[in-house]
Amino acid sequence: MFTSFYSLAKRPFSKEIETKNLFPSESFTELSARLNYLKDSRGIGVVVGEPGAGKTSTLRSFVNYLNPSLFKVIYFPLSTGTVMDFYRGLAYGLGEMPGFRKVDLFRRIQKGVTTLHNEKKITPVFILDEMQLSSNKFLNDLSILFNFSMDSDNPFVLILAGLPYLMDRLALAHNQSLNQRIIMRFKVNPLSKEEVNAYINHHLNLAGANYEIFSPMALEAIASRTHGWPRLINNLATNCLLYGCQKRLNTIDEEVVMKVSNETGL
């Protein structure tokens, strides 16, 4: 295993990293601030990013810092079932008995939200993932489902997450009912070249590295091949460490990065 060869205490670049140790990139810091604004203001927010951009990690960090006595998180990836499954999942998450008719589910979800917020003083936080897969009818339903007191109150936080073209879909004329109620929007950007270097060293330091395993040119090559997307950086850096261990290379150089990226298609 490459961890012993490079004298590392654990595997770097693992997605199992604790949220307190996430790399504080510019995008991560700004999105965290906007999510806190949404938490305090309540209402609807949208977070988009390319696959592997780090949006889910930032949302996980946001959730982990919420006070469980004041907030109840309900996470639902739209891709896991039908629209009715989604509504039943929301009702179940709120502690309501799921029904079989949409109108009953609407009432139970709204009742669950208002009961939590008004009586128990707990704000429900809904995180709906993979929203780029949602139908236009479903987006229209959301604007009705999360309309409380004739749109004069927001006893909830609703975060819609997905790929960047979700923003384009929301901007269409038939989705304006929902689009106009969004109070926070954010697109996660890739890491800059300088951030890629800091990101890799950050993860290596967390793993206990005691010398520079990647040469400066290797770091530049990783930044160039991954375009700054964290998941691609993790995959490429890990494969470089595996290759370096097999070849008994104490230092990963640019040639190793290019060879591994070509072999793995990264």
C-alpha cells in the first residue's frame, strides 16, 4: 500500500474526510457564507456545479454545523424514485404519515413544516439533489408546495442542488413562479492553479506527509490535466501515488503525472 511507502498515516484524497478538514477554497468559503445567509433569512437557494466540483462536500459541511435542536435536515436525491416517492419521502422526513394522493401529501408536508417551525421552533432544511433531472411540472409544484401564508412567510430552508444547466432551466418562462422566489444562487467554480497546489499539500499534510511527495512541476501538471476540479484531482493524485509506489519513486514528477493521466483517461 502506498501509504506505508510514503510514510503516510492514512490515505490522502479520500472522500471520507471530516468536514472540519475540508480545504477552504475561495468557492468553499463563499458558498459557506451564502448558505449561512440562507439559513438566517430562510427561503429558497440554488447551488450548482460540475460533477466533482465539491458542492456536496460544502453542503455536508453546512449541515454538520447546524444546531440539531434548531434545524431538521431532510435530504432527498431526486434521482432515487418517482415524483410521488419524493413527496412521500418529504412527508416521512417531517414525521408525517405519507399519503397516496398528491393533494393529501401537499397538506401533510405543509402541516409538518408549520408544526416544526411554529410549535417546536425548529426550521426544516430541505436539500434536494440532482435537481437538473426534475420535470418542469415538478418545478412548478415546488413553487406551490413551498408557498406559506400567501407567500408572506418562509418557515423553511430549501436548497436545490444540481448541475449548472439547472440555472438555465429555472430561467425559462414557465419556471418563473419558482425562479423569482429564489433568494440565493451560487455556482461552484474550479480551483485555481495556486489552489490546486495548496489543495494537494493540504491533503498530504492531513495524511502525515513529512516531505514534498509531488514536485512543483507535477503539481502544475495535475492542475492542467484536471482543470481544477477536486474529484479529478483526488483520482489523479491517488493513481500517481499508486504508480509511484509500484515503481519505488520517492518523488512524483511531471512525467509520472502525464503517464498516469494518459493511462487512466484523466
